[in-house]
Amino acid sequence: MGDFSLQELTSILAMQGFVGISLFSVLLLMALGLAIIFGQMGVINMAHGEFMAMGAYTTYLLSVMTQTYFPELMNYYFLIAIVASFIVAGSFGYLTEYVLIRHLYKRPLDTLLATWGLSLIMQQSFRSFFGAREVSPTLPDWLMGSWMPTDSIFIPINGMFVLGLTGFVTLGVFLLMYRSAWGLNVRATTQNRVMSGAVGINTKRVDRLTFALGCGIAGIAGAAFTTIASTGPTSGSLYIVDTFMVVVFGGAASLFGTIASAFTIAQAQSILEFFISSSMAKVLTLLTLIIILMIRPEGLFSSKVRK
């Protein structure tokens, strides 16, 4: 193709494919949290990207603190940062649901406007505390470098780690939602809130913890994001459209659909970006998704919910 030999083209597709895997990992982590909030609760959370940025800034702060006060722990801080990002973003999500979201259920337009306002407040807060310039944590040595399966293919180690982290979190979400009593309560509340309350399920507590879980997973996405890009006040907002696109295209409340959708979109954008401009790659991807959604508006894998 063009001026590339078959071997060069194969190497390019392999490396771009793995770049797409890295994007897929971050998109999937973001979409998992959003699918829980939007698919299970019907809340349009426009501040979801800012919860990702909160996780990224938490990782950055821990990097600076470790480098300054505990340099001997630099090889271990990132694992702690992942847990801390989940806790910080999840705790703020819990507070957000209690203060704001619980008053807006069954009013999707109001949740959209309220969380959009919250996203602007959070962006300005990031700008005030961390400045307008983008920041990056110092990654531990074991996340640096590349693995070379052949002489012409370089696969970043941090990308492989993020992929493994994504698989671990995805498995955890599946077990929590479909193999635990709490997940059963969430699905029961989704299907029939009144009856769930009648049989003793604390639906308000389920809502609060569900929203906190979705935000916490976005925080983990933020920690993963720091391995592939720098973080700024508006970093989260750059991913929110793609994340909603993943959830809607895959089918709201469908875990398998979210995974398939994130992989398809990430790979399409990554490979197309090498041969054409990034903006045109996004335009072609969006046009394709629009055509598919016109044919199948419920998404790739719709979830049957009793109304």
C-alpha cells in the first residue's frame, strides 16, 4: 500500500493496533463507569470526564509526594495511586449523588445540565489548584520501555500494563454486577424500583453506591490515562463524547456491548489516524456509527429490561 512494503505495513498495523489497544483500555474503563451510571441509573453524567481527571491528578500528586518524601517507594507508588484514585473519585461521586443527583432522578435533561455545570466547576478547580499547564507523573521504571516481539515491532510496556489493569477491572465489574447480592439489588432496582423497595432493598443506598462505583472506575481510568498522556484541566472533557459514543453504540447496560464497542471505536480511530488526519479519522468513525445506529438504534447488544 503506497510506499510501504508488506512487512512494513504489517508492522505498522501491529503497532497502531496496539496504540488502539491502549486507547481501548482507557475508553473501556471510562465507559464501564458511565455504563453503570447511565445504563443502570438513567443519569446523564456530563462530569464523568472530570472524575477521570480527578484520578489522573491524584496519581500526579502521589508521584510528587513520593518523589519528594519517599523516593525509595517510587517503584511501588503507582499501584497505590490506582487504589487512591478509585477511592478519591468514588468518594466525591458518593457526595455528588447525595448533594445533587438524588434530587434529579427521572429528569434526564436536568441531570445533563446539572452535571455539565458541575464539570465546569471541577475544571476551574483543577485550573486553580494545578494551573492551566498539563502535568505528568513520574512513572516507575518497570512501566518504561518497550517489548519487541520482532525487530520491527515495538510494544510499550505501559500499554500492556494498562490492558491488564482494564481486564482485571472489567472482570471485577462483571462479578460484582452479575455474581453478587449487591449486583442483584442494582439490577432489581433498575427493573422495578417500587417493588424493590417493597421487598426491603434500600434503593437510595443502591443508587448512591452505584454512582460512587461508576465515578471510582473513572478515577482508575484517570490513573491509567497518565501512562499514555499528560493531564490538564480539560483532559476529561476530551474523552466524554467518545465515552458516551461507546456506551450508546454498545447498548446501554450491556457489559459485553461496552467492551465490543470500545474495541471497535478505538481500533478504527487508531488505524485510520495513521493513514489520514486524526480529525478525518474521527469524522469517518462517527459517520459509520451514525449509520449503524440508524439501522440498530438500541445499539449492538441491547439489554432487555422489564418496564
